[in-house]
Amino acid sequence: MGVAHTATTTSIEEAPLAADRPVAGLADELVDHRFKALPPDAEGLTVGALAAERRNLFTGGFTTPVLALSAESVEHNLALLETYAERHGLAFAPHGKTSMAPQLFDRQLAHGAWGITAAVPHQARVYRAYGIRRIFLANELVDAAALRWLAGELDADPEFRFICYVDSVRGVELMDEALRAAGASRPVDVVVELGAGEGARTGVRTGAECAAVAAAVATTGTLRLVGVAGYEGEVPDASGERVREWLRRLVALAVGLDRAGRFAATAADGIVISAGGSAWFDAVADVFADIPDLSAPVLKLLRSGAYVSHDDGHYRHLTPFNRVPEEGALQPAFRLWAQVVSRPCAEQAFLNAGKRDAAYDLDLPQAQAVRSGRDGTVRPATGVTVSGLSDQHTWLRTEPDAELEVGDWVGMGLSHPCTSFDKWQLIPLVEADGTVTDYIRTFF
């Protein structure tokens, strides 16, 4: 499942910024029909009790298809990004939408994360339910009901830090109106989102518009401008130089707003400059290394999220570590095991996993290993290719010399971690020998 690493790790119990360790309560959830692939004879056990049994993924009663997450690879990836951020002087708020797994959030915090990034109010509510004290919402928040909830969270917890985007004067007006109606006593910290270019996604397009948004924030008593941010992954026709050019624009925007006196002097972490998806964080590190001195310390905040599990497709090709191999390498942590249920001819076979189980929005799964249904031996999936997915079946194309029969298990690598996580509510965390040590709960 993965290769163990030798880096020293911090225990989950030492993780900062998550209050009262509420994730411990996940171990008390009962195992039942809600959770795919778990052993039928575990019905009625708690998740913690099942984990304590340390069952084997292949012989412990799990049904197929079953998604496994490599314990060794996850730990390796957590340690690698912690080291990378420290080496480059970056704070780190990994995007939690990748996994929506509070247990992994805890481990990311234990590995030095400043906080956790969210995209929508539901995600922020999950984070707060599991004690996350710093949330960066990489989106504009104009939903009055969500802002009312946020005002209550901020008022109830002086230690809670929240930052979100603003990208329009109208958005500022809506936020101010909702927060005043909610009787908010603490201002909401915001950053101006700089768009990645014409035809890109959200964000302000011009310097004049950025200045107007910042001026609008200054007229409210409910919002506090603390920095600038954006997402370089949306730069049109992205290349290393195009991405760096946009990042330099982001830094210049921060410098200009600082000179204009637009940033709140009381911001807890100084001036926030944030970017960084999973494809260009090397460019972020390069450009952010040259941020000039501003009127307050700068929080250089990276937000990459897919690293925690990495993958065998999309991010394997996109990861910046391909460009800077001397900095290390991420390890794919997911493997989906499914069983051969039909072998109608020498050129075809079918597995009992499909679109309900496997990510397929970017790339098809890759057949990697075959575990014999007769004697449990594992061999490479030579001559076996995934050619398509139905709702509940994987279509395999097999070469004439492929060894495959009904009853065999096929292990598949997946592409796109976000979509992989959101198809499974409880994912076995598996050591290299097949021992299941824990179960990762997701909330999508």
C-alpha cells in the first residue's frame, strides 16, 4: 500500500488549533449498513472496536468493492508538505474539501498547518463541529443564513479565526447587511480576491476594481480587510512564467493596498497573502520568497489540499515535485479493490465496482495488481486495462496472456483525490501488510 518513511511525526494529541479533540467521538459511531464494504459480522460494533481488532483487508471479512487508504503513504505525504512549507517560509492551510475528513484535518494540524481551508459554508460548519479554530474560506460568502451562523460562531468563541474572500462591491454590501442584521459583535476578516485573468473563475479583474472593493470594506463596521488572495490554478493557458506573472500581480496588489493604508492594523496574523493549489505551489514559494517588507508582518498562506492522498493520475502528472524532484515526492495513497465477477471472453472481464465507487471525472482507474482468489498471492496486473465504467461495473480489456479469473481481486489506482474521498463515508486506513488500523470518516 505504501512505503514507510523515517521522518519524526507529531502525535495527533499534540495538534494545535482543534479544540477538545472532538474527533475522538468518531470512534463511538456504530458500524452498520451505511458504510460500504465493512465486514457484515462487524454490525453493531463501534468503529473504534472494529479498528482495535486490526483485521486484514483481504481476509477479515470485508466485501468488495473496498477503498483502502495507505497509512504509510498518508503519513509520508503529511510530513513532506510540512517540511516543504517550513523550508520555504510558508504557512499552510490545506484545502479540506479534498477529504472532508476531520481525522485527517487533525493530522494536518499536527504536521504544522496554520488552519484548514474551506470552499462553502457547509464545510466550515463541519470544521467547527470538529474543533477547527482557524478557517480560510476560499470563496465569497454572501449567504445571509450562513453569515448569521458565522456571526454566532465568532461571538461565542474569541479564539476562532475566520477569513474569506471579497470580490465585488455588491458582495461587500450583502455581507455588511447580513452581519448587521445578525447583530455581529466581531468583524469578519476578508481578503480581496484577485482573478486569474479574463475568462478565469472568480475574483476582481482590475486594479481599479480591487481598490473599489477595498474602499467598500473600509466603509463597513462589520468587515476588516486583512490581505489579498487568489487561485493561480485558473490562470489561462497556465505555464510556469504565466503563473509567476500572476503571482507577482497578487503581491503588487498587496503592496499597493498597504501603501494606501487599507489593511487593518489589528489583524491577528498581520497581512495575509494567500495562493497555492496542488499544481503550482513551487511557483508560489518562488514568488512569495520575494515579498517586500510591508507595514506589518506577512502571513504567506499556501492552500494545497490534494497532497494528503495524492493520486495515480491527474495529480501524479501535475505535482510540482516533478519539477523539483530534489524536494521529495508524494506517494499515491488510494487503492480500490474490486472482484472479478464475469469473464465472458478472453478479451474482457468485469469487476463489481463502478462509478458509484471510483473517481472517473478526470481519468479512468488504472489496474495495478491482481490478488488471486485461489491462494491470495498478489501479482502485477499485466495485460489488464480499465476501458470503461458503468454504475456498478468496471470494464476490463485483457490481453491474451493476462492471468485473470472470476473471484480474483483487482487493485486499482485512482485519479482525483477529491472525487475519491466523496464516494466513501468510512475508509479503511491500511498498513502495507493489509492490516486495517483505523477508519477515516468523511462528511460530504
